[in-house]
Amino acid sequence: MMTLKNVNKIYDPRTDIAVHALKNINLNIEDGELTAIMGVSGSGKSTLLHILGCIDTATDGEYILNGYDVQKYSSNTLAEIRNEEIGFVLQNFGLMNDKTVYENISYPLIFNPAVKYKMMKKLINEAAASVGISELIKKNVSEISGGQKQRVAIARAIVNRPNIILADEPTAALDKKTAFEIMEVFRELNAKGKTVVIVTHDRSIAEKCRRIIELDDGNIVSD
């Protein structure tokens, strides 16, 4: 599903402040895996996630996503691929606090030309139900807890029915109990066939995944 071959990422190349964030990364993540990416701050884990999610591109090397050779596509085409294939969950939720739960979940559908307006309500309600927040659908995001906000963020990530869920430190802003509850949501999505990749610095969260990839200074040091 996701294959990286000799991928390097260099920020500000050919300057005195160049940063070699990823170094000759070779990685294959199969359909249906539940994988954690670990490493200290600056190890390259978020950069790796952004490349996997087509938010960023490699300086050199090859990335094949579901048969797409990512380097060959324009940014507009990559945005379309990303919207169809991948759902993102962010550490700080990335929600609009002055909008309702329903409105927040709806946004990816607005940019999906394959989804007709009459389909939206059904997809939004299904996504909310799958993460246990159906009763919150009419509430403003400003009125709900941190754990509930992360469930909204997950519902938004899955509303387009992508095969891949990428999550960047999704439990970092949560207490331990709530963090474990959110991990159970990811595990349930994985059990339904979703490929889930989670960046985390928390070993107890990573150990709830089937596979742990550790990065250090841009290198994979353990898999």
C-alpha cells in the first residue's frame, strides 16, 4: 500500500542551514496494518508522516501510494489523491470551535466531487456513529471535551471513507484514560480494515499497535 524507496528529505538544501530530516528511508506498510512511528523531537517522525500523507514530498527517492508514483503528480492532483485515499488526525484537533460537530465532520465532503449533497448527511451520521458521538452532532465544538474533540477529528478523517488513517500525536493533548479510549477507536477502525499509522512519543500508546517503527536522527533504527 505505501512503499518508500531510498527516500531523503532535506530542508533548505544547498544552504548553510540545510537539515537532513530523513536519510535513505526504505519502508513498506501493507494494507490493514496498525503501525506506530516513534522517536524523540527532531527525529523525523512527523516529516515521515507528512510524506506518507502527500502533505510534503521527498527531496529524492521513490514513494508509491496505492499504485500512484507520487513524485510524478502535480500538487493539485496530489490534493485529490490525498482527499480520496487518506484521512488525517492532528494533535491539536484542527477543528473550528465556532462550528457544530456536524459542520466540522462535513468539510472533507465539500471538496470531494464524487459525493453528492444528498449523500452528505448519511456519511456524516455514519462517521459520527462509528466513533460514538452521535449525540453530539448538533453541539458546537467549543462545548465539548478534549476527548470528544478528538473523536470529532477522527470522524472527519474517516467521513470520505479513506483506506488510510494517519494520526500525528493524536493523544498528546489528552489525559491517560482518554488517550487509551482514543486508541481503542483507532484499533476498532483498524479491525474494520483501515490502515492506521500513528506518530507518538508515548511508548504505552505505541505498544497498542502491532508494529513499532523507531526513528533517530532521520534513520529507521528499529522496526
